[in-house]
Amino acid sequence: MHNDSNRRSSNLQSTYTAEEIAEILGVSIRKAYKLCETTDEFKVIRLGKRCLRIHKKSFDEWFNGLDNTS
């Protein structure tokens, strides 16, 4: 029998949800979805119309690079 917290923990190691991206960026969930739907700056895995996962490493690299763009 699989434990949901174990499955969720392993998913969080390699992906983020749109809700997590919103929290990291300090924006609404709607804005996080819009960013994920329009970006080519990091990898987004679409699992249907409104279900997606964001590749953690590519997002982290993009996010950390924001400080270097000024």
C-alpha cells in the first residue's frame, strides 16, 4: 500500500505545482498558471487543461538567474 505523503514527497523532489510556484514568486495562482502557460524559460509538464507540473531544476535555475539580469 502506498502512502500519499511518500508519493507527494518524491514528486516534490523533481517538480513543483503551480500553487508552489505562486508561493515562491509571491503571486496569485492565476498568475502562476499564466506564466507556466506562456513561458519557455523553464520546463512545464502539462497533464490536462489546468493540471501541470514544473520541472524543479529548470525553474530553480531560471528563478536564481533573475537576480543576474539587471
